[in-house]
Amino acid sequence: MAKNAISSTDLIWLFHERLRESHDYPQSGISIAIVPAPNVGWTVLIDPRQQTKHPVCARRVRAIQKQFREKYALKR
């Protein structure tokens, strides 16, 4: 199945929409970045301090990343 090409900005927006659906999303939000990765196409980076402060949200980001990697590829 072909993956949909998407910009990193749009992908970040999709992450935040999905995260806001959860009851434990931090009121101040969470900072994430999408960067190209050689073997998997792209990966999500989270500020280490926010990972420590919001571990449940960080786990949710990794789970969403797994789902989105099957659907989306970064635009070149």
C-alpha cells in the first residue's frame, strides 16, 4: 500500500490533534519535531524534559508514531 506524502508541519498538526483527544494531554501542550530518519523514513523528537514530566503522553506519541509511519511518508 502506498503511503501518503505529507509535510512535517502537517504531520505535527495531526499528532497534536490526536494527542488532544486524550484526557491526560498537558494543558500547556507538548513540543514535538518530525525529522527524517534513514531506515524508517521519519521519527518524532520530544523535549527530554517533557518526556520526564509527561511520560504517559510520551508513550502515546510513540504509539501514534507507529500508526502514522504505516500511513504517511515525508514529502521531499
